[in-house]
Amino acid sequence: NAGVTQTPKFQVLKTGQSMTLQCAQDMNHEYMSWYRQDPGMGLRLIHYSVGAGITDQGEVPNGYNVSRSTTEDFPLRLLSAAPSQTSVYFCASSYGQSNQPQHFGDGTRLSIL
Amino acid sequence: DQQVKQNSPSLSVQEGRISILNCDYTNSMFDYFLWYKKYPAEGPTFLISISSIKDKNEDGRFTVFLNKSAKHLSLHIVPSQPGDSAVYFCAARATYNTDKLIFGTGTRLQVFP
């Protein structure tokens, strides 16, 4: 029972580099989302998707892109990494809307030098 | 502008006693609230939720109370156990945007023997 799988678990990037954080779920959930967790800031929504082919912005979308070509996968792309994007990133999925309990992955710890 | 606030960054409680975690919100359009628990190096896990049409919801040792007039909710854990030691996040969603969850900053609970 994999649930929500995030890869990689850790990553160090240099400023200006690009990379993709992978997220996959095997529960056939329609709703998927990306959050970042920073000290004293809680979890902030970056982007979300209510189904394949549909994405929308959250609270802090700048510097990130997403796509949802399949129900299972929801990758998060950093276009040109900046030190301000150093954070722990969590992917989550659920049935339907945001009041349904979300299942979170174990996170990707990203450092931008 | 923090719409969901957890003003106590940490709480320490003796095993067997009651733990009370508090959450305040500013947006009167929030209609659904959730609590998540997070252990180190893991993603958050759903704990309990409450709709704005209720003022109390119970699940075993966990009870959430909602005071709409005060824009305040609280999570009670009775009795507290060492395994409850974690960071607790409250989250809320608004009626006009049911796809987005707004999280608080979290409260670290430590239950000691």
C-alpha cells in the first residue's frame, strides 16, 4: 500500500538550476496538491489539481509550474531555483474537495545554495 | 495575512492529562476545519474534522470544539499519551473556494511521563 510517493527525499541545487519534484499516488484520487513547509509558516499551498488536465494556483505559486497529465502523477517544477525556495515540500491527494482528509507523502527536503 | 493562527508554538503535558490545542481564524466564510498531526520526517496525517454546522466532534480520545462567534476551535486529547507527541496543524477552507485549505503554523505537543 504505497499511498503517496514523493521523490527524491533530499536534493541540493544551485541557484538558477531547474528540477522536478515527483509525486505519484495509487489511490485513484482526483484531488492532488503541493505544499511547502517553512519554519513558523505552517503549510502553504503552492498549486493544486482537481483532476487530470486541470490545475490552479494556491497561495504561493510564483516560481513553480505543475501539470496533471494522468490521475496518478502531479509533478512540481522549479524553473530557476532561488534560495527562497529552500523548504520541505509535501504532496497530498484526496477524494474530491479539500474537506476530504488528504493523504500526504513524506516530503522532499530541498536546499538551494 | 495569517487567516488561521495557532498562537502557541509549543505545549508540554504530562501523560494521562488533557492536552488542549487552540486555533483561531479570521475569515467568517470558513465552513470546514480539520486537524492534522505530523511526526518528524513524515508527512501530516489527518486526525479529525468538524463542519461549521456543528460545535463538537468526537473520535475516541480526540474531540474538536468549534466556537463560531469567537472564530475559535480547539482540539482536546484525553488522556494524553507519549505517542501523541507531534506537531499539530489546524486547517480551514472557505465556502467560496472549496478546493483550497489554509493551514495554521502548528503547535508542537510534547507528552512526558
